[in-house]
Amino acid sequence: MPGNSERRGKRVVSKKGASKGTGGKNRQSLAGRGRTLPADERPWHKGYSGDEELPQKTARKQANELRAAAVQGRAPKIGQPGTKRTAGKGPFSVKKTGAAQGSRSTPRVSPGRKSTQPKDGPELLVGRNPVVEALRTHVPATALYVAIGLDMDERVKESVRTAAERGIAILEITRAELDRMTGGVLHQGLGLQVPPYAYEPFADLLAAAKEHTAPLLIALDGITDPRNLGAIIRSAAAFGAQGVFLTERRSAAITATAWRTSAGAAARVKVSQVTNLTRSLKACQDEGFIVVGLDADGATSLYDLEAAVGPLVVVVGSEGRGLSRLVGQTCDLKVGIPMISEVESLNASVAAAVTLAEVNRRRTH
């Protein structure tokens, strides 16, 4: 035979003909899966109404999921009619109660936040000045935490004595434990657990301010840093303002950080949350207040503010963009703080302190 047909180790491949069929093997895998379900029969589809009878396989899966959810104490992950969400109102869904409802009771923690407490849960007020000021003004408290081996200065002694007189639990813990509870915030070895801050109703805040000869209020437009909020409240207490009001949304709240920055002044100055700042400013104008907005490009110089001696509302804008458009249009005057350098700008809390100091100077001279 010609070629290499006689060489050793040659590979011989037989030519196999085409298969005639499976002969019954894998017949089940070749069978069809049945008809495609229309939209109104798919529990996960937006066209599903929730009234149709579920396919047997889907019903079995949902029943298993319900049993597993009941054992684990969570909400079942089953289809919700009309959406693609997993927990909802399908014919096999259940109302979230007990442990299942509690699985969502704790909100997600925003990046950078240390606390995992619910929004309306108790706050831990830290720092010697904030704690002693809060106890002096009878802020409701449930526990006083004192670090073991703490240097007992006058503020610590007064805090312990006042807490004992008011029947507040005094707990001595290690510094490491207090560090963990505060998330690494400087606590000076002293912490006071207080309930959520009780905001003053705006109508009451306005009525109380009107009882003074020359009422002074501070409005905050988008102050999101709790340290700035605390510093402004401290300045308000120092220069005789009757109250501060801010928006419920897109604004810092009275948290433990704001308490500490205010050095306890948050216990003496009334703070109100409003739904709409523009509407609240107009309510002040209707009561005879002059609304003054702090603006670097304001037409009126702070040193020429003759309206400072009368009923006044000072509006402080956000740290970055300043006054919002509608708030700026509502203000009666826009006031700028004269500075030597036009390049420099002032922090919101510093600008508020300078303005309040000038208002106080005009009123006392």
C-alpha cells in the first residue's frame, strides 16, 4: 500500500455514520417545557393581578418560602403583584408583624455615621460642659456614664451629684467601652444618655419671641453640618437670640455632635423644625419681623444695618451655596460682612457669630 500505511503506531479512525436517533435515551430532556405563561399568570410580572390561580411549581416554592420566613423571623421573599419587588401583597404574602417587622426597624446607616441607633432612639451626649449644662437645665436623661479612673474636676462632681439627686442611673465603665459607645468621639470620660431632642413648635417659638422688646430669631437655610449647627446655637445663646428654626429635610438635626459643639447651649435655646422655610419667614414678616439674609454679595453692609435694633430674623445659608433662591427672594435685606480680603470667605457659624455680635452691639449702645 502506498504512503505511510505500514508505519508503526499509526492512528486509525473509523468513520462513523450519522446517528439514527436517541433510541429512547434522554427522551425526557428532549420533551418540551410546556406553554409560556402569559403575563397575568406570572407572579413576578407587572401584569399579574394576584387573583389568578398560581402554577403548581410556583405555589410550592412560595409555600416553602413562607415556612422558611416564619422559622427565621423575617418577611417572606415572594412576588408582589404589579412590581418586580420581592416582598409584597401576593396571594401567599403575610403581614409583617413581630420579628418579621422588627427586621426592618433599624434604618440603614449612612456612610460616615458611627451610630446604629434608630433615628428616634436615645442619644449619648458627651463632653463635660454639654453634660453638666444639660443636667443643670433638667434635660431628661436615663443614665450617666463615667469612665473608670476619671479625674474628678468640678464639672464631673456636679454632674454626678445632680444625677444622683434626680435619680438618674450612674454607671462606671471603662474608657474603651465609652469609646465604643461614642464611636471614637472625644468624650472627656463623661457621657449622658438623653432621649431624642424635643423641638419647639414654630408657632410657640414665634409667640415667645414676640414677648421681648426687640425679638431676635435665627433661620438656617440648608446647614447640614451638626458642628456648625451647634456653634450657631452657642452664638445664639451668647448674644440673646430667642430661638433658632431650620427645615426638617436637608438640614442637620440636634444630635449628640450638635449638643457637644453647642457646649450645652442647646439646652437653653429653643430650636424648631419647619416644613417650609420660605413660608415660615413670611409668617415672621407678617408679625413685624425684618428678615435679613447673610450674603457675601449683599447690597447692605453689616455695619450699616439700622434694622438690627428692631424685630429681626437673621438667615444663615448653607456651607457651600449660601442662600437658596426662594429664601433669598423672601429676605427683606441681603447683608454682607465687610472683609479686608475679597478672596477669603467665612464659615457659616463664624458669619452668624459676627452678625449676632454686631446686632448685640447696636442694641446695647
